[in-house]
Amino acid sequence: MPRFDPIATPHDFSVIDLGNRDQLLAVGEEVFKAATSPTDLANFILNAKSILQQPTLRNGLDPKAVAGKSLNVVVDTDDVINIVIPQVQTSFKDPQEKEDYLRRIGFIVLCGCR
């Protein structure tokens, strides 16, 4: 099953369009546990790669894709909202493709912030 690429996915996607609802639910459960339990949060921060590579998450993080790389876990609070600056595509076939891409980035940022 192909991995979900938030940048390559059109901005009007629904959960069904992401392809693997079970995977999304499993990731959501892990993040929810971390958000609601200080013990689970500490564990998630220390072990995010291994947690997100669990077989139950089916096609979670690809071990080869994250080998030798760090994975940063940041937590929004009432006083702090984190915005992730992604690696981005830099060449486009035309201005419309760039505009569509910028909309997807904007969507991801706005959905990632509360």
C-alpha cells in the first residue's frame, strides 16, 4: 500500500482518500495516549521511531527512510503552537502546479495548528 504523502495529497482529501484508515486510527491512538498521559508522552518522545514502526501501524515509518535521522516530537500547549516547516518541492511544471502545491502546504499547516 502506498504511503500517505501529505504534500502530494490534494487539499480536499477525506480520511478515505488517505488509503489506510486502520493505520490512521492506530497512529491517532498512539498520539492520543501521548497527549493524555505524561508517562505515555515521555515514552513517545523517547521511542517515537519504534512506536511508529510497530507492525500494528501497518506501513508506518519506513525504517530505511528514517535510518540515521532524528525524529523530533513537539507538543502544542495553551501557550505554544508549533508549525513544521517541511522539506518542499522546488520545481514546478507551471505556475498553477506551484499554486496548488502552496495551497496544500497551507492546508497542512492550518490543519496541524489548532
